[in-house]
Amino acid sequence: MTNSPKSPEDCVSMTDVRVGVDALDQQLVALLETRFGYMRAAARIKETRNAVRDEDRKAAVIRAASETAAAAGLPKEAIADIWDRLVEASIAYEMAEWDRIREMK
């Protein structure tokens, strides 16, 4: 029988914590699946491969995430680092998709 996750405030054991973290990780992967779906859409929409990398947009996304994190009391620098990696992975994925789409034509 799988335990349903408790809120962090209601956890009384490490089992409670781990159940919550595992459930949240599944939700995060589902959200990343949607985010990468948007990268596939961008690859389909952008007319040139050079348009895939947009340093101004990358900086804005990282800045927004780190500011939101700071407002929530989370470590701003750690979130900026995570988002930098996420955006770089998204760019690499989008470039691969851009190439794949055009190779099919």
C-alpha cells in the first residue's frame, strides 16, 4: 500500500518526508514534460536555427525564477543555478528538435 503524501508541516517521520519528496518528484517530471513540449513547439515555430538560442530570454527566465524563489524564502543563487541548467538543457533539446523536424521534410 502506497502512503499518500503529507504536507511538509504534517510530516512526523522520514518516511513521511520521503513519500512527499517522491510524489513531488513525479509532479516535477510531469511539469518538465510539458515544458519540453513547449520547446518542441518553439522548434517547430522558429524559422531559423540561430533563433533557438536567445541569451536575453535566457537571462530573463533565470532572473524571474530566482526572484520568485527569493520572494518565497528559497536560496536565490541555487535556484538560478538550477534554472541555468534547465534552460541550457531546454535549448539543447530545442536545437535537436529543430534539426529533426527539418530533416523529416
